[in-house]
Amino acid sequence: MLKVFNTITNTKEDFIPLAEKKVRMYVCGVTVYDYCHIGHARSSGVFDVIRRYLLYKGYDVTFVKNYTDIDDKIIKRSAEAEIDWRELTAKFIAEHDADMDALNILHPDLTPKATDYIKQMIEMCQNLIEKGFAYESGGDVYYRVAEFKEYGKLSHRKLEDMMAGARIEVNDNKENPYDFVLWKASKPGEPSWESPWGSGRPGWHIECSVMSEDLLGLPFDIHGGGKDLVFPHHENEIAQSEAACGCMFSKYWIHNGFVNINQEKMSKSLGNFFTIRDVLKEFDAEIVRYFLMTTHYRSALDFSQDHLLEAEQSLNRIYTMLDEINRFQAGKKGLDVSEDAKKMFDAFKEKFDAAMDDDFNTPIALAAMFEVIRETNRLLSSKPNKIGFPVLQEAVKEVFEIINNVLGIIKYTPVQWFKANLSITEEELNKKIQARAEAKREKDFEKADSIRQELKEQGVELLDTVDGTIFRAVKIRNF
RNA sequence: GGCGACGUGGCCGAGUGGUUAGGCAGCGGCCUGCAAAGCCGUGUACCCGAGUUCGAUUCUCGGCGUCGCCUCCA
């Protein structure tokens, strides 16, 4: 039974979708005014794995992730750059998609944009005004938080408590400082749409309420995003949607933890963020993706170069095993490892499923994978025979199909992985390997070792095996 | 000020009321011309104090420390 931690109840709950075998999920996407950073990578990676695991479990998943393509920052940024806001958002939507593709994030089923839903947002405002949950004031429309009795139920706080320590800006248009804007009157020159309250544009939270309802219907199963969206974004979405429809909005609320830099939250306002593309210049996307999965999704993830290097080492270990099994030649003599291989697969599957069922515990899922790696290496060194080896090969293949499908890593072949960083041509390399073999034949070990050393400095490691010398190229980094 | 999370071996990072996490790095051995890789073996780990218990890293209370939300943010 899959269990998920639900923010709204603060407990791990059995996952029972509203409609059998069907999961409808909505994840808050990005406001498209800049390049995506590692925090976006984490959130996207986390929900990608959740989605993939639900698919693996046999659910029919509808996955929606939006683009917020109108807001203050977009207006500000386009004014600074002196380009049309539509051009700015189109650019960063494309850049976002490129980053997501690089990280092997499956494309959402639906990717609505806020500005395609202006009409429905206005309708929701009108609906809320009619029901007394919203009011017009000075051309703006505000949500009346005091009217929604359950306000605070997601972030587990009470309106009175918040008022006590309020350090929120005073706004004369508002009845209550925690009232938030649904519709904002526009200033001259700003992007705007006609509305019953004059020309204006939508507030921040309403687009998600409108788009999720339109595409998934209410209620739906999972609503997700980063922890920082719990308040106010998701709290406000609940207030809007549940007041408007008089029904539940989302059954499960899933939030991923932050990415930290030196124990401190990575954020735009602190300016301590790394963009995905900057990191990808130095590290293969698979290293980044693997790194994201080494920590449980709700914990803070400390981002650093050292951790990425460590992740790379771990991947090297995985690809080394895959390389060795590909290269292995089974003979007539040796051990029949059929039973061991089957046992290995069964043990993996059991541990992997249990880990992922327990609120998507990817670190344990990875541990299950490393147990397969150790066991396979062990079986390979016991020289499996022609009967058992194909069984072992099949077991490993199936393990890595699961890893690839659910975690979205190990998508290369070992040959691709170890060649990716080759700094010299293969032809050149093969010449040197031959020269070294020659020297070895003549017992000129000094020469052989100097060739090996020379290549090592160029990032190519040579390994002597029974079937000859093979190479592994590592990326040379000058930090 | 209000609310909340966390503190695990050299580093990262799961987890549990008594029995192996896993990765990276280290050490010893096997293998190797030497290496590398791999395998085997190896580390007085659970912030401090009190309590509950036959037994607590795991539960309760208190303390210390770190971090987060309450303002734009994945």
C-alpha cells in the first residue's frame, strides 16, 4: 500500500485516489521571467519521480503543470529589458522546457498558461464576490479571508495568530491585512485585460485555482509544489477554490523540501542560487538528477560541488558494473547462478517497492539498487556459466528498467557514459593503448606505466582485464 | 513575537524500542608485472540532561544548537 505524507493532515496516509486506478495531479510550475535554478530542478525531479512511480504502480495519471506568465516580476523584468512581456515569457517557457528535457523530466500531460484563462479568472472573482468571499475596492478585487472559516488549515496556523505578529504591508484598500488580491487594477502601460472592475490583471494565486479546476475537475487527487508554496500560495488556492465550488479542492497535498547552500535556503531573494544550465555545464544532467534522489524529498537538500562529485562517483560505480556484465563471456565451466540471480531480483523488487510505497523513499530505493550491484559483482567474480549467466543478465536488465522508468536515471549505456568525457580522439587513444600493450609484451613496464600515467593526466584511466585493456574517461574539472 | 522542522560514525544520508541501511572517503587482505576495478574483512554513530521501560539513537519532558514559514520564492 502506497503511503504519502499529506501536508493538510500532517500525517502519512494511505493513498487512495478519488477514482479507482486514476490519479489527477496538479503541480505548481514556474513564473517565467528567468532561468530555472536548482530549486526548480528539485521540485520538478521530485514530482517527476512521484508521477513515474504512480505510472509504475499502474495508475492512469493525468499530470498538469502550469506556467504563470503574468505577474509583477514579469512586468518589471520586461520593462527593464525593454521587451514585450509576451516575448519574455515565451523565451523563458522555452528555456524552462529545455532544462526539464535535459533533466529527463517527463513532459506534463497538460501545460496551461495563466493568460489563457483570464475569462475564467474573472468569472471566479465574480462568483466569489456574489458569495461574499470577495470584494471590490479601488479597482482591485480582494479575497475576504475572515469569511473562509478554514483559512489556515493547510499551513496549520490561525488567522488570529498571524495577525498578532503581522509584518505585512498596510494597504488601505484591504479590510484585513491578510486579504489577498484576486484581481489587480493596472497602471497605464502595463499589460491589462478588461473586467467588470476596469482594466486590470489577475493576482498571483487565482490562476492555479482556475486552471486546475478546468483541466482536472474538483476535487482532484494531488496538489504539489515546493514547501515555500504552502503559505500563502496553496492556502489561498484552497480558500478560493473551496469557497467558489463549495467542495474539497485537492485530497492530498505534497510539498518538497528546499535546496540549501551552506545550510541556508537557496532563494532568489538571497541571491545564492545556481541556475540549472550553469550546473549542467560542469556536470552531466544525470549526476544532478541522481543527486536529487539521494535525499528524501521532504528533507532539505544541501547543494554543493562536493556532493555532485560524490554523486558522480556513485554513478561510476553503477556504470562500472553494467560495463562488466556487458563484457562478461560465460563459458561451459563455472557456477550456475540462476537461483541467486532470481533471488537477487526478488529481493530488489520487494525492497524497492516497499521504499517507494513509504512516501517515495528514494534513498532506500537507491540502497536496494546498490545491493544488486554488489551481488552482481559478487556473482560475476564467481564466474557464472552459460546456464546461469543469461538469467543474471536478465535480472540486471529488469532491475535497471525499473530504475530507469521510475527514477529516470541510468539512461546511458556504460560505453556512452565512460566515453562521454573523452578529451582525445578514440583513434589517438587506441594507438597509445597499443603502444602500451607492446611495451608490456616486452616487459618494459616503465614505458607502459608512463603511457598510463600520461593518459591519466588527460582524464583517461586504463584498466587491464583478462580480455585486454579498456579505458574509462573521467571529466577533468579545474575548480 | 507566533508556528514548525531538524540535530546519526571522517563526509553524505535512511531507519528502528533490543538483531546489516546504502553511498563516498580510510585501513587490512585477495587479485594484478604494478595499478585500477571488483570481492572479503574493518570503524566505542545516533546533540545534552532527566523520565518511562527489563532495555532508548528510536517514546515523554526540559535544555542547547541549526534551519524554515509568518513578505516574492520550487
